[in-house]
Amino acid sequence: MPGRKRLTARDWTSAALEALARGGVAAVAVEPIAASLGTTKGSFYWHFDSRDALLQAALLEWERTETDDVITLVETEPDVPRRLRMLLAVALGAGIERPASSVELALQPSADHPLVAPVLARITARRLDYLSRMFGELGFPPDEARQRSLLAYTAYLGHAQLAHATPDAAPTGAGIPAYIESVIDTLTAR
């Protein structure tokens, strides 16, 4: 019988993110995650001191992949209107089976949790600042750029909630590009 694959902290973090997306903060529980990985909770303690440490690692990984990495990717596009279009396509999950917003939605009921609150505050500020800068690059004055960034971010959150709660009402698949164009037209109208 071949030996089991040795699990890494990243394996545990990825499994914690999956659990978080499915069931929120409460679903990040060591024993069920261990079972999903086909191991015991003893493996967990090789990598983490506590469940909170695992939750913190998962939140930091989510922040990195869904904010830092997305901004880095979008910044490869030099044309600002195309960059905004690319950002919306990534944020709305165009061509992605499970949009990253599932973790964000799962975190909302726990927005006051001591580990969740600072991460949500930090990524929200970072995303709004990034959007404000982009609208500034499109020629909007700072106050207006900030208002448009708020509108863009609430459109993202609203779309995520709509797609989650009533999926048939939200644009999907082939309808997403037209929806993105409509959002961009609204956000950039003068």
C-alpha cells in the first residue's frame, strides 16, 4: 500500500477556504477538514497551533489571491478602460466555475469576528482605493472617483449576492460581457 501524501500547511489552508466558502467561519473546524483531506487532526497540529491560526492563514490566503493577485493581474493591462473591464470580468467570475465572491459572501455574517473584521476592512479599503485610482486615471476628480469606486464595489457585492440568492436573476455565461459593458457605461458616464 503506497504511503499517504504528506499534507502541507497550504493543503490545510486550501481546504479551510473551501469549508469557509461552503459554510462560513463556523465551517472552519479541524476534524471535518481533516476528514475531507483523508487524514487525522494530528496532521493539523504539525502546521497550526490552533483553529484560529488556520482561519487566519485561510483569510490571508484569500486576501492574497482575491485582492493582491487580482490587482497584479489587472495592472498588466496598460489601457485603463480595458483594465476596468478586466477587473469586472475577474470579479464577476466570467469564465470561472466558482466565483471568489463565495468566500466573501460567507464572511459577511461574521464581519464582526475578531479575525475576519480586520481582513474585510483591509481588503475593502484596498479595493476601493484601487478603484478610486482607476477612476482618477479616467479623468474623474478625486471626490467623484471615490463615489464611482463605491458604486463599482457595491455593484460587485450586489451581483455576488444576487447570483448566490437567486442565480436565475443574475447574468451568467454569455450574458456577462453585455452586463459588464452596461456596468462600465454607467460607471464612466459623464
